[in-house]
Amino acid sequence: MAKNSTLLVPQASQALDQMKFEVASQLGIQLSHDGYNGDITTYNAGKIGGSITRRLVEIAEQSLGGGSQNFRR
């Protein structure tokens, strides 16, 4: 996660970092725990970010009381 990001819920930072490492591991991408990940490709960074976004959307949809069917016409 970029250092200049402002979270609406600052307590979520640790959970988002954990999710980042879980997603990267599932995709077979090794991330550095010291915070420097400048050696990963843009493609892999996009895969991680896209997977996190999908997962967060799923969590939001579930918390709103159902799947994505509620939002599609």
C-alpha cells in the first residue's frame, strides 16, 4: 500500500497489509516484509491490487445483505 494513502478507518491498515500478503502468497508472488517491493513487476502489482479490490467488493456486498445481484439491473 502506498505510504501517501489516507485511510478512512486508520485501524484498517493492519488488516489491509495482511490481506496484501495473503493475496500475493496465493498468486505465488513474494513480497518483502521490510516494506520495499520495488523489484516486483507492474503486472504483478496490478494482479495483487486487482485481487484485493475484488475481495473488498465481495466483503462490502456481503455486509450490505447479499451478493452482487442486488446492484445489477
